[in-house]
Amino acid sequence: MDRIKELANQLKQETIELRRDFHRYPEAAWTEFRTAAIVAERLQELGYEVLCGAQVIDEASMMGVPSAKELAEHAQRAVEQGAKLQWVEKMKGGKTGVVGIMKFKQPGPVVALRFDMDANDAGESQEGTHRPYSEGFGSVNKGVMHACGHDGHTAIGLTIAKILIELKDELKGTVKLIFQPAEEGVRGAKAMVATGVVDDADYLFGMHIGFNTKVLGQVACSTEGFLATTKLDAIFSGVTAHAGAYPETGKNALLAASAANLNLHAISRHSKGVSRINVGYMQAGTGRNVVPANAVIKLETRGNITEINDFMVQEATRIINAAANMYDVNVEILEMGGAPSCLPDLEMGEKVKAVAEQTGLFQEILPVSNLGASEDCTYFMERVQSRGGRAVYMMVGSGLAAGHHNHCFDFDEEALYNAVVLISGLAKDILK
């Protein structure tokens, strides 16, 4: 552990600089061309086998992908902002996942470490009190910012990659460093899991900075309360008509969407546990004297177990189709994201606790924390667990300038060092 702490301390400033670089050039889901290209380049330089693009992203499983035009624009921007073209070209179509693999000399377990890379669709504060802005690493990409700490997660992953190379003569087995796109909207993990990247993993570790651990020196060794979720878009198509002269010839998509909206929130609760539904977006119509032929609603369902979320999706689909039938319009329902629920591995949490105590960095070690939200790391966790492996999701404490997904979000960069030491120590403990 002393050696790991020494290496992490030597790399501390580099880790901070990496985090700030990613923060300055944020990229939203499926457009992480620059971030992923830098990750791939650094892993290759360190001697990892690097897989990316279609090697680790299944196109048929991608959800909520931007248009081809948008992807091309973001790819071009990434190159202009320093990404190497050869990596960007491998990631065409938004396939921005990267996996670095290192097989050590002696056989042993396969340990997978997962880090998410994407930013949020949000504008960043330009107030003088906002540190990224005042210190010159605020977002330069309009309408996008790292408001959830994934810039830190990516920097942590790359620093751990360096440390494990330094320790490679002491390690047995294989390490897989998984850098995932499109966690926001829970879209990216499913497409990576579908390619089999964790099918051989004996252990999988995921982590998040802050969230329910908002004090530097806290750590949650395991996480429960992952809500299964599905994100849906319902696109209604009717017929326009003159609202005064010929209203009976029109087919009103706005009314169909409105009926669906109201009745979706009336879905019965489930006897087996917690359920959620929310329509967060609705747009329809073109003008006051035109029967509206187009409408869109964007909604999400959640359940504390996958079975309940599946029930909510089934009922939501039934209600949306019924509303369309009522107003004689067409409707297309698209799945834009999703994640299953996942049970915590409390035994692995004890392993995390033991290593956290060895670091001497954490003053408050929590056995388990309740997420109460959704995180698509559960796709990786569930896959590993279903094949007999072990998986755990940790939270590393940090002071926060504002809550996650807030335009003033920022975290204490000392948390980067704590996370690097903890996860490197865990990997070494299993691979030693």
C-alpha cells in the first residue's frame, strides 16, 4: 500500500491536469471522440492491448444515438481540439468505448475496472465564484459540461493504468480497464456488455465521486438502491387541418400526447416495491389555427427491481398506444436508454472496507450506501454476477461546490488521489 500511495502521490498533479483537460473539453453521450481518443492513445503508450469502436460497442444495442450529421460534427471538433484522427476514425457512428487489457506473466483472475467518460447536456456557470471558470478550465463546448464528475473518473482510470504497469511484476492474471461512453441517460453500458467485454471477468469494480458521500475522507464500500429504468420517446403523427374551416379532417397529435401524459401518471403502483414514472418533455403543434399533426413526449420509468420497471414499461406502452388509437393518430415508441437493478455484494464490500482501512485515507467508512437512482454500471455488474463473478460499486467522498448535474458543479480534487489509491489497492489485492 505504501508503494501505491507513493506512486499515486507522484502522479497526483498529472491526474488533476488530466481531469481539468477533460473538464475543459466535455463531450456528451456517444460524442466522446476526443476523450476516448486520448484514453486509447495513453493506454497504448503504456503497453496495454487497446480495443475500441466496433470491437467493444455493439451497434444494434446503442440507444439514444445522435444523428449522423451531429456525430460527424463532433468527430471533427474532437480532431480540432487535439484528438488523433486514427482513433476518431475507429469510433465512427459514436462507438466511443475503449477497453485496455493487460495480461500479466502468471495466470490468475480477471479484474475489470469501469470508468464512465461522458459529460452532461448543460451549460457551465461563468460566475467568478465557479472555480473551473475562474481558473481557466471551464467548458469551451457550448451547452455541454462535466456536471457529474466523469472527467475525474476518466482521469482516475488513466492514473490507475499507470500504477498497475509499475506493479506488473507483482501481479497475476488480467486487468481490463473499461472506459464507457453514454452513462448519462443510461445508454452506453448495454452496448459494451453485448460485445462480451466482461464475460470473462471474475471481478468488476465501479465507482463514483461524491453523490451520497459528500465529505472528503468518506467512502461507501458498497451500493444498494439501484433503480431499474427505461427511457422512452413517443412520437405521435397525425394530420394537419384548418382549425376553423375543416377541423374534422384533422387528426390531433397534441391531444393524443396530452391524454397519454395524464394517464401515464395514473399507472397503478406495484405491490412488490417502489415504482416511478415521469414525463419530462412534451412538444407539439405549429400554430394556434392549425390542428397539430406532430407531438413528442419523453418519459422514464423506474422500479427498485427490474420486474417492477418492466411492469411500468408494459403499462406505459399500453397507455401510449391507447391514446394514439383514441385520436386516430400513429405513434412510434423508441427506447432511448435503460438499466437493470442490481443487488449489492456485501461480501465484496467487506473486501473494499479492508483495503480502505489499509490506505489510512478515509475517516468515515460506510459499509453500504443507498443510491436511490439509476446507473448503467448495473449492466456490467449483473452480467458478471450472472456468470459467477463478483461485482461492487463504491462511492468516494468529496466536498461539492453544487449538486450533481448543476451548472456550478465541481468537486474537491483531493478525492482523485483517494480514489486512485483505493482502487489500485483493490486491484493489487486481488491480482497479487
